[in-house]
Amino acid sequence: MDSNLKLRDGQRTTRCWFAKEYKEKPALLEAQQFVGGYVEVLQLDDCQVLINEEGLFSGLPTNVEATEILKKSGAYNISDCGVVGNAIILHGDAQWT
């Protein structure tokens, strides 16, 4: 998976981890480590987005890239805060069931 994309928001860096070309699902522990806590799955029409379930409560910064992807999909009602913290976007066979 490509975890090289880093986005600045204030003093903190958030990452959006794409799995478009990834053929296997990430393990739960791997996803938890990346998002920094419990994983929440947002199911869209063509992909899944894995985020930190407690990201808003923890004060994580907005992840601009993941927020834009969800807004463009039109399938998810984004709050004013958008997606916060690291996010993993899964396509095709990489999606969790």
C-alpha cells in the first residue's frame, strides 16, 4: 500500500492511505495502527474508508484529501469538520466484508 501521501493541517500531519491497487485486505491490527485507534468503516458505493472511530473526540486534524474524496462521492454526509486523522481508502478486493 502507498502510505507516502502526507497532508499538513496546522502543526500535525495526516495521511491518506490508498489501497486501490492492493489485492488483499489490510489486517485489523495494521489498520488500527495506521488510524491510531478503533477503526470505523464508512461504506461508499465503490469503496470503503477506514477512519479512527474516536477521531473527533481526540481532536485529530482534518484530513483534506479523504474529506474531498467523500464529498465528491456524494454518498456520505460530511460534517463541518470533515474526515479527521489518517484514513485508509479500500477499493475492489481490498474492501472488508
